[in-house]
Amino acid sequence: MKKRIVFILGSLNIGGAEKVMINYLNGFKSLYEDIYHVEVFLIAKDGDLLNYLNPEIPINFLYRGNKFLPKNLILNSLYKLYRKLLSISFKKFPHLFNIFYPNFKSFDFGFIFVQDLIFLSNANFGLKKLIWIQNNLNKVENKNIYSKKSLENNFDFVIANSNGIYNDIRKRLNMSTKKLKLCYNPVDLEKVISLSKQKIIENKFSDRPYIVSVGRAVEQKRFDRLIDSFEMFCLDYNVDLVIVGDGELLSNLVSIVEKKSLSDRVFFTGNLSNPYPVISNALMFVCSSQYEGLPTAMIEAMALGIPIVSTPCEYGPLEILNYGEFGVLSDGMSPKALERAIRVLLESDSKLRTFKSKSKARSMNFSTSHAISNLIQIIEG
């Protein structure tokens, strides 16, 4: 009999954690279908990444997202109210999960895929329960809820997605290595390369070469720092800046660009269901983040042979780039430091070529098959 696994996430809106879970689900389905049966549970059935999920994988959900709301205005309003009440109720009384979904007790393994869903820790969604820690817990909101007691008492395993986060949790919580495990995020390298070959339907950019950065427009990503850096060198080079992603700070970033009179040099694409053609045609990929777990977008760019420049933020970029071996790290977190790092590649075609090949080689360490093999060793060990 197949062992049953359920992955739990908020939605499948475009984001790093969401892409990682898709890669796990599709990877288990294609590589281990004879051994494991996988399902997904979403708080909201919503998001462009639903289209990337293998259609044979069952989807369970708490409520429907905006894409699936009734068109009738009255029914639409009523359903939104119902959705809000349901969300509040489940957060306050997580045991409702087992009343609404009693069959989830029978899963062999249940994975909470982002630490934000820790409110479900008391629910019974598997014989063995796991939680992924995707970011530095010192940087997240309500960090006090991630105590040693709450994690060790409610989960069989706590998965850190980078060595930096693993060591941070061990130091901060003094957690046992029997519970705390390291497992790098999987990246579907072949699919990224395949999707990158599709044509860009609408090119909103100039004919100039461009630098690309990808991520949610939130404080963590510090796109304002990248824009400040770009302003320092853009008059010296015939390059533009393209930022892919959406988020709460996007309008602020647009305002910054307008105030700097850079609207003809800095472009915002919003969310793209397929960002890979944009990434694959870039001169380089820049990560300007304040902190990271294991940035999927960076690894995807490396799979496409794009040179990387990054701030030395904790923790993922330092590991992925092996402290400067596989990409250029700035010597500080300031816009000026990031500018100097970007200039290293802009001023040397030979270094661009060198880091192109290094990116491609390094990305192989994050393949889906490698990550799933490691995860199976953890849960079955």
C-alpha cells in the first residue's frame, strides 16, 4: 500500500515557497508514484501556480480564492464574509481542521510548508508531522511563537532549508538534531529551462541589455536599495533594470523611480506566470535582500546560466554562492556596496562569462531528485 503525504500551504499564488512545494508535489508524483500518494491542502484555492500542479494530484482547500468567487455581487459578498469568518475560526480553533477533514488523520506524513501556518500545529494532519522553516526566525513577525517547546512538542521534524537557518535554530532554540533536519529546496531545473524558451508575448522593455531581480515587493527584498544602486551607475552603462514581482510596496517603488526620473530605465512587470524568458535574457540577476532562506529565484536564474550579484544577507545567498565562489557578493549591505559589486560584472566580459558557467554548474546541486531523496531519508530514517 502506498504511503500518503499531504502538503499544507496558504495558496498557490506566485512565490518562492509556493514554487518549492509545486516542485515537491510534482517530483513525488513523477519519481515515486509507486511508493507515495501525494495531496495538497490549501487555505485558499487560488493562485497562478495552480496551472503548474500535476492535474492528477488531489487538491483540498478550506475556501475558494478570488478566481473562483461567484459573479453575482450578493453571493460574492456573502462568500467573502463566510471566508473571513472561516479563516478567523480556524486560526483560533485549529482543532476544527480535524472536524472538517477527519480523513487527514490517516496520512502517514503531513507537511506544513511555511512557518506562518504554525497555528495548525495542534491539528492532527498526519502520523508524522513536519514544518518547514523558510526564513530566519529572528526576522519574522511574532517570532516568539516559534519556541523550542511549540516546535518539538507538535512536530516530528523541523526542516530548515539552508545551513544558515539550521544553525540559527540550533543556536536560538537549542533544538535536538533528532528533530531538526536540513533539506535544500528542490528546483525543477529542466522545466525552468524549457519554459525559458517560450517567447515573451509582450516586451515592455527597451532594446538595451538589462539587469533583472525577482521577488515580492516587500521590505525583506529591499528593492529600494537596488534602485538606489542602479541610480549610481546607470549613466555610465547602457543597461536597464527590470524587477519582476508584485506586492504591498510596489506602488512605493514606482514612486521612488518616478522621483528619480528613471521611469525610462527601470521597469516593473508585476507577477508573471512564466518569468523565465525575462530572466534568461538578462545580463545578470541581482539579489538586494535584507535576509533570505534559500531564494528559489536565484537558483532558477543560475539554472539558466545567469551570473549572480547579491548582498551578503543571511543566509541562503551566502550558501548558494559559497561565499563568492559562484557569484559576486557585495562587501556590505549599503546601496554603494551593491553598486560596486554590480560594476565588477559590468566592467568585465570575461567575468560575466566565467560566472555564467559557474551559475549553471552550481544549480545542479538543487535538483528536484536530489532534494526529494534527502527528504525521504529524513522521514523514513
